[in-house]
Amino acid sequence: MDSPAPNRAPQAKDALKTEEYFINMGPQHPSTHGVLRLVMRLDGETVLQVVPHLGYIHRSIERMCEWDVYPQLVHFTDRMDYLSAMSTNWAYVQVVEKALGLVVPERAEYIRVMVAELNRLSSHAMWFGAYCMDLGAASAFFYGFRERELVVDLFETLCGQRLTYNYMRIGGVSKDLTEDFAPRVRDICETFKRAVDEYERLVSGNVIFRQRTEGIGILSPEKAVGYGCGGPVLRGSGVRYDLRKDDPYSVYPRLKFDVPVGSRGDCFDRYRVRLEEMRQSVRILEQALEQLPGGAWMADVKAVRPAKGEYYARLETARGDMGVYFVSQGGTKPYRMKFRTACFSNLSCLPEISVGWKIADVVSILGSLDVVIPDIDR
Amino acid sequence: MERAELLAAVVAACPTAAVDAAPQLPEAKVPREAFRPLMERLKADPALAFDYPMSMTAVDWPEAGAITCVYHLASMAHGHKIVVKCDADRARPEVPTVSDLWRGCEWFEREVYDLFGVVFTDHPDLRRIMLTDDWVGYPLRKDYRDSRIAGKPY
Amino acid sequence: MTPAPLPLVPPPAFRLGAFLWKLVLTPGAALSGTVAPALRAALGPHLPPAGVEAVLALLCFVAMSGFVTVTALVLTLAERKVAAFFQNRKGPNRVGPWGLLQPIADVVKLLQKEDTVPRAADRPVFLLAPFMAMAATYMVLAVLPFDRGLAVTDLDLGVLYITAVSGLGVLSILMAGWASANKYSLLGGLRSAAQIVSYELSPALVVLSVVLFSGTLSVQGIVERQAAGWNLWAMGPMGVVGMLIYLTAGTAEINRAPFDLPEAESELTAGYHTEYSGMRFSMFQLAEFMNMFVVAALTATLFLGGWQPLGPLAALHIPGYLWFFGKSGAMVFVIMWFRWTFPRVRVDQLMTLEWKILLPLSFLNLIGVALWTALGMK
């Protein structure tokens, strides 16, 4: 132990020497939701610094895209945000359609809206479960999964997959809706209306839950925008910005829904925004089901050879702003394909907002950002 | 702000910028010296107010000997978007950082550094982000070869 | 009781049938009134008095081990069934009828696991820690009154003894946390130390209030005093408050959710037992389950009348140990209920709860009980 400086009397502070230390959370850790690694510098339980280390599941999807022709690239997007793969599928096909100037049949657009919203529901339900699990409430996990199962089962009948759907095609969707789709979606809508209320009753008012989320990990609106956050993370901070409204695509302008926002930007606001989004998704689904037109579900696509140039399009996945940028040289393969994913930007604010909190709060904050690691690493 | 108006404002701020209103999003290509002042202007000017870093990436052009950094910016207040491009010399790629203007660009730039080898000067924490620290080469460059990769690139 | 090593000399009017009937109805009287004197008489001529007592203690230990094993098996199954009940699941239902043999399967699995010791671990301490955990639990079990006269021993200072030894459990957790040479384990161990030291206080004060009210330090004495009415209501409002404090703080003292910070799965992977495997790991689990039982049993003893029947139901002549196990079982269910419905509190909130809420409250409670007793409201 260091001896105290000779010119002053030893004090309790000198006698009790503390030391900072590092803890390595991940890449295998129950609450990093995959293979994220956080190196934390700690003083006791207090977090002084968080350094995320990414790339444990980096597959270089962007480079692989340069190998394959456009229609073959859809399945790569499934492997990014695998919890809302319908939206990531869509983000990709949307930009190629824009590049081709392709008009997608209206029925296909409605189908896309519906499956994307269903996917948002399943993704948020699963997030609800996982977040409660992060906070130590093990039972709520099963409630989230119970509802998610309905959606996943529906997708299984629709496209044969439960997770990596590969359902969207350039120009439409791969298969038409099954006959039981509409009644099942109505059933899901009813179930979710009840379920979200149940979630609220179960968790929202719980004293411990409120203590663990309120005022924790506050992300100011300016920072949220500056970090390029999107989706519920951005809206939780009070920024009313939803690409479905503010950069409208597909048939969203014809559908009525609200964009819920938080007021303080803490974990609890992000939680509330997601629950409210689930209610709004149910609204969208009901309207879309009403308006669903007949006709073709796939455009007549000859050859996918976008003209030379650069294209960017984005849409709102369950996690936020997903953008796809690609450079075409006029061939059948992209020259450069860039996926700007929501989780990458959402996670980038973690080091800033988790400083000064306890280890348990970092878990809470990370959970409230709702990251999917393959979406970050690509 | 309309597309033409926007690009006029960019030219006013940076006369050396080559603007193009034809593509899907308005584009401005600026030389490296003018890049940083223009970006500061885009962020600070209340009429432009580009506060949201939509995306940032790079494209490798071996024939031209350049790596083009591509910035997609959006404005929350005005709803307009712009693409700013800046060429880095492929032999010695260096571009000034904008991570202090848009914090989100900190990780975007790290990714470009990692996969393209573009050095962002004055970046606070320029380390590899995806690959291991001892990785050799920059996988998204067109001339990157790896024995583990099969097939033929574009 | 297991057969004695030396031939028993039956008392003059010994009839096996009557004895067994007595054993079922009033095991306390049968064992301490018939068996123990018979054993003493049989062993007396062969051994010095201390040797006789040692043999009796050994027999008690064997009996207790049997009890612990059976209780732990029942509790593991009960926990999984209760958890399933809270989580819309069925729980274990494959091994044996209604999954009743599941604990056996678990034990067999754990026995087969490799017993790993990290290379950097402090080997002797690491190996010893699980046994310490068990030892602490056994020590409390020694004074638990299962029925009238049915306890391993009835100390005059039983309550003081319980308060003293129940804190020993922390030693094992500290040892495990320290010796594992793992930061997660260390954090878990230190959390546990802080937690148990804090949460010793309010239960002790509550126990003190019960002692004050009953006028005895003997656990059996406290139960005897509740013949007229359980402390829960005999102590007036202080009884209810005291029991709630005791149950809350007791849950915290045994590191059960929502106070399971030392093993907080989503923060510290598994906390102090991260590095343990196989039987050593299961020793900790066993200790945890037994501690849960002990806290439940003590709550039942101190506030719910222990083996005393409920007022008018005394006419039914239900054996006392059934009352005891019934009440303890109900308390065990409540503790499990806590676990499966609450999120985990944060470490500083945990301390706030004890030092700012429970401790002042238990002081007030103590004063209240003192006044209540002084006013003669017995």
C-alpha cells in the first residue's frame, strides 16, 4: 500500500485504497443478446467507461453481395436483423425496385405492410420478454414468447420459415397469402390487444421495474439525433420521427396510425414507446386487412439490371432506420452494397449513456436499446 | 428546401463543389480541402440544419485511384436529404473526420477505416471495429484477395 | 429413527404397534420420550456420557441428512412446478408420473458432471465453500421445532443461536466468490457480503420483538406461547408488520429473487457459483433451497404458531408436524411467488430498502411491541 504523503496526516481516505478494474462482459454473456462484448471499467459497481467490441459475427455481407446477382441477395438481409427479417427483406427489395423504376402491385404492397407490421409485433413481443428477463423477471419472458409464437406460426404457413423468411422478392412477394391468413391476422390482432394490456398490468406498474427503468440511461433528443439513432430509441427520447410518416413509403400514407413518443428518453420511455407501437401496429393491420386489394402479388420482372448510378432507400424496421445504399455499374451484380442498420447506430450511443450507472443498469440500458447483434456486425 | 435550392446553398458555401441534382438524392462532391468547412456549414446553418447522419460509407474505385467517402445526411427539422462525397487518395487515403459534428459518424468512420483503410484525421478513437486488430488488408477494397473466399467478385 | 448399534432393551410394556401409532401422532413424545431414554439406557453402560450424546447427535445428523435430501428434492420439483404455473407452462412432466421423478433425474445428471476447478482458483477454499454452505444450513436446522418435543435440540437461547448462525452462510458465498478467481464471482461474493450483513439487522430486530412479546428465547417456548393465538394477530398490528419485514428481509438474506444479486444471472452470469459444476454446484443449490425452507419455517414458527393448530381446528387432533409443514409450505410458496413475479432490484436500491425503510420500520415495530407488551395486551 502506498504510504501517505509525508506532509499531511494519514486519513481514512488514504488508508482505504480502492482500485479501478475491468470486467469483460461477453462475447458470451446472458444479457448481451448474442456475441457482443462490452469491456467495462468499473469502480466498485459503478461503471466508468464502456467500450463495445463488435464484429464477433461479422460475415462481410456487404462484400458477399458483390458476388451474387440482385435477386439472390434477399436472403442475406434475413441474416441481419433476424427478429424483423420481413422489414430488412423489404428494405433491400425496395431500393432495387426504386433503381429499376419498378411498380409493385398494390396487393404486394399491402402484403408487405402487413407482414412487416406482424413482424414488428413479434419482434416487440420478444423484446418485451427479453427485456424483463434482463431485469430479472423471468416469468414475463414466457408471456412475450406466447404471443410471438402466433405470428411466427403464421409466417411459417406463409413462407415456410419461422425466422429467416426470404419472403420478399424484387417486384413483390414470393407467394400469395394463404386462405387462412386474414382470419388468423384478425385473431392475432385481438390477441395482441389483450396481450399488450396484460403486459402493462404485469410489468409497467411494478415498483421494482419502475425503479430499474425510470431515469436510467437518459438519451437526450439532440444526442439521439446526432448518434443517428432510429425507431423506438429515437422516439423514446421525444423525437417524433417515424419513417412511415416522415419519409413515407409504400401504402403507409393511406393508413392511419399514431407515432408514440417518450418525454424523458430513459429506459422506461423506450419501453412505453414499444408497447404503444404494438397497439399502433394492430391498428395498421386491421386497416390493411380492410383495404387489401386483389390482383397480382408479383410484378412482371424481366431482368434485374439497375441503370448505372447510386441508390439509397430506407424504411422503418422494428428497431429503427434501415437504409440500403448501392452502387450499380449497370450489371446484374451490385458494385457496392451498403446496409445501414438500425442497431449499429442505436448501439453507438451506449458508451455515452451508460457512464456513471451501475452494472445492472448497463444491462437495463442495453436491453432497452433492443440490439440484435448480427444486425450490428452484418 | 427544394433540391435545386439546396444545391445552390451548397455551392454558395463551397464554390468548388460539383453538384448534381439528377440522381435519386441531391449530390455534392467536394474536394478534400473544402470538405470539412462544408460539413460544418451543413450542420450549423439553420436553413440547412443537417443533424441526422443517415448513413456513411465508402466506395472503392481502383481505376480512378480513389476511395469515395459517401455521407448521407438528413435534416429532422426540414426533412431534406443530401449526399456529400469526398474522394480520398487510394494510395494514402485520408479524410478529415466529422465525428465531432455527428457522433453517429464515429462508428461509421471506424467501419470505413476497418474495411477500406481510410484514415480519418482527428478521429477520437480510430480502431478496427469489425475485424480483429491484427487483420491484414481491407476486405471491401476491390483488390482484396483472401484464400478463404471463393467465387468471383463483380 | 434408524436401528441402534446395540440390542435394544424394550421397556416393560413396549408394544410395537402402539409405539408406531404414537410415532405417527406425536413423534416428539415418541422419540424424545421413548427412543432417546431407551438408547441412553442401552448405551450408558458401554460408553462415557459424552460418547452417548455423540452417538445420539450422530443419529440426529443422519436423520437430518435424510430430511434435507428429501426436502430439497421436493422443493426443486415444487420450484419448477410453481415457476411453470406462473409462466403458462406445464413444467417437468416426463420423468415419472406428473414429473415426480424429475429431481432424481436431475441428481443423477449432476452426479455425472465433471467436477471442474479453475486453474487459478484457491483450491482448498474453492473445494470447501459448498460444504460451508451446507454446514450453515444444518446448524439452523438443529433448533427448528417440527413438533412438540421434536427438534434436534431445544436450546435456551435458541433464537439467539439462529440469529448467530444464519449469518454463516455468507462465509461460504464469500469463500466461493473469492476462491474462484473470477471477477463475476468476486462481485457476487462481495455483493452477498454487503447484502447479508445489512439484512441481518432487521430480522434480528423483528425476532427481538417476538422474544420481547413471548418472554422467552427458546424456540419451542415461543411456539408454546402461541397456543392461545398466533403472534401474527396476538401482537396486534405489529405482528403483521413484523412478519412482512421478516419475510422480506429473510428472502434477501438467503439471496432469493428479487434479491438474488449475488448470482444475478443477467448481470453476473451466475455470480459466486459461476465456476462451480456438478455436485459442488448442486450443494449451493441444495443450500439455497434449504435456506428457503428455513426462512419459511422460521416465519411459520415465529408468527404463525409453528406446530400449533389454528384455534378451533385443534379439536381435529391433526399432528403438529403436519401443521408445521403446512405453514412452512405456504411460506415457501410465497417466497417462490416473489421469485417468479418480481424483477431484480439494483444493488444500491437493495441497500436503500434495508437501511432507509426496513430498519427504521423494525425499530418502530420493536417499540410498538414493547408498548403493546407493557400495556398488557397479551
